[in-house]
Amino acid sequence: MSRRRIGVEDTLPRTSSSVSRRQLVMGAALSSMISELPSLRDPAVGACQAWLGLEAQYVTLVDAWQMTETHFIRAGYWRDQSDHTSTIIPDPRELQDIGRRLHRLEKRKQQLLLVLPRTPATTARGIELKLDVLAKVINPDEYQTTHDLAVSIRRNLAQPNF
């Protein structure tokens, strides 16, 4: 059994046992991302606008994927066997590139989404944007009532008399 050195523990910073090393590293990485956002009075505004911008890029890429896939299907390049796909399609790099970009965007969105609950909204605009993100994250097909509630609260906040 090792002996405790007197006074040393009191000078070292204490970490919460509920926070893992992974969370600490991710938080440090994300704080640099958020610090690069435009400096605003409400930190939630910049973080939510960044997330919504990533979501818009993601939707655009999904549309591009669908259009490319539709083109390949109509041209007769798409087969039921996925192992033949890359050999049949004349240039599969386009779909592969879109797939990689979608993966990177999804990863960045998830990183920002992990930070948003701890990011304070100090203005009505910050609260509105947090609700916009929430409404996008909640799948209305699976959680219709919860989605409708988030959209309703957002609408209430947008009223001029609020």
C-alpha cells in the first residue's frame, strides 16, 4: 500500500468520476470548434447556426446521392448484387466521394450535437435556434407528438408578443 503524500492531493485538480477521458478529449476538441464560431452574445446562436449549416449541407449531399443513384439505376448499371456494383458502374468514385463527405458531415453534426445541451442560450434567438435543431433531430415519423411540441414551442417564441 502506498503512502499518501501530504498536501499534494489538495493542489491537484480534481476530476469528476462521471466524466470519462473520452468525454474530456471530445470536449476539448469541440471547444476549439466552437471557439472558431463567430463571437456572439449568445453562444447557442453560433453553435446552432453551425449545426444547421452542416445539416443543410448534409441534405444537399443526400439529394446528390439520390440523383446519382437514380441515374445509375435508369442507365441499367445498378444490379441487385452489391458486390458487382463497383465493377458495373462506370465511375463509382462519385458515389464513394459523396458517401465519405456524408460520413464526415454526420460526424461533425454529432460532435456539435453533444455540446449543444451544455451550451447556454441567453437570448430568445438562442432558444429558437436550439428548438430548430431539436425539431430537425427528432424524427417526426417516429415521435410525431414530441416533434410537434418542439415546433409549437418554436412558433410560440416567434410571436411578437412573447
